[in-house]
Amino acid sequence: MRGLDGLATGVSVTALMAVAPTLYAPTPAAGALISLTGEIGSIAAPFLGGMLLALGGVLCSRSPL
């Protein structure tokens, strides 16, 4: 299951990086915006997961899969 998740993440990140500059005029800020969203997500996701675990306990944070 983890392998499938990693594959899906790799495909979606690659697609995002390829299509985002075509949605608006290519500028140096476009690359920075894509990088910024990735960095924010990599920081916010573990933080939110930790908060869910701390506030709700292990049963609340378990994935149904």
C-alpha cells in the first residue's frame, strides 16, 4: 500500500510541476510559488498529524485503509 501511495505522489507532484507554469505567464515567481506550496505542505502535514494524534489519540488518527 505504501508503494502505491509513493507512486501516486510521484506522479501527482510531477504533474503539478509540469502544468502549473502553463496556467499563468511564466515568470521566476511561478517556480517559487510551486516550491513554496510544496514546502508548506511538507511542514504542515506532519504538524497537523501530530496535533490530531495529541488531541484525539491513536484511535482518532488511524487510517481506515
